[in-house]
Amino acid sequence: MEMLHRKFADRLNIVIIEKINLSTGKIAHVNLFSTDLTLDYEKIIDYYSLRFQIEFVFRDAKQYWGMEDFMNIKKHLSIIGQISLLLWSISLMDYAKILI
């Protein structure tokens, strides 16, 4: 479905997923948005599912590689954190190429 938003100038590609809880009968809706009008609904759902995997990777990077301190005031620690972030970003881009 293609729609316009009041405050957003470009057209949006929208996917609405209806979820039904079989035990309670309650209905919930999940709304997914994309500015790429050429994407079909399956691809938009795939991209949103990857979003959560990327967030887990960011969380792990912060937790295990000490990247929460990459903006540290001490210069040498800041540089080490930025180099770690750079290498991690390159690894993530290579991984994304495999998925596409």
C-alpha cells in the first residue's frame, strides 16, 4: 500500500500485518514503513527482521568489546574505541553482502 504522510514529503510504502492471539482472540497490528516504493511486502518484512539482528550486534559490541566508552575523554582510549567501531562496521558490511 502506498500512502502520504502529513509531515513527510515523500510517499511511503506501508505493510500492515494483523496478528491474532489464538488463545485470547485479541488482534494487534504491526505497521512497517519504507520510502523505497519498489520493494514488495516480503522484502520489507525481511528487512525489518534484520533490523533486530543488527540491534543485537550493536548491543553485543557495546557489552563485550567495550564500545560504550568509545567517546571517552582520555585520548588513547577514544582512539582504540573508534578503531574497534571501524573494524566492527567493516565486518557488518561484509556480513550484509552475504545476506543480500
